[in-house]
Amino acid sequence: MADQFLKPPKPLEQSSKEAWDEWIEAFIWYEKAVQLEKKPQEVQLAIFMASIGQLAQKIYKTFKLNEGEENKLQELKERYQFNDIKQCNEPFKEFLTKVKLQAKK
């Protein structure tokens, strides 16, 4: 099996949008290579959490997931992305719009 020889991306070491974007892109490639979607949701989430590292695991502990969401990998990815939104050098209205758009997802 290919997934025995492939390693997931290195753990996420920074809590920034750029670091997240790079890490998640690498994980998506890994996900496809090992056909992660064929595995049970609990296994998908466990592989994701084991791969992402301690920094993101701490953030995960702050999520208030509803019943049924705790084992859904896509839900976790979206929550992490939403949690990581920060206002940069942009007017508050633009930042608020960005947050609202992400919340709709």
C-alpha cells in the first residue's frame, strides 16, 4: 500500500494564514495520495490531528463542536481556518466582511 511509504506533511509550526495555507495544501496532496476519503471519518480525523502537530491540537481543544461534528475532517478544517482569521492592515469593514463570509462556510 502506498500510504505505508508516504509521510504526512511536517507539523504546523506557526499560527498564521500563510503557514496554514501551505500546510493544508500539502495535507490535501497527502490525503489524495493515500486515498484518505476511503477511510472512516474517525480515522481521517485521527490522521489529520496526528499530522498537524501540537500547536493546532491546542486550538482544536478550544472548538465547541456539536454532536456529529467531532469526527468530520472537513468541519475541523473550516473551524481552524475561521479561528485563524486576524485583522491585518485593513479597515474594520473589510475585516468584518471577511469574517462573515468565512462564517457562512
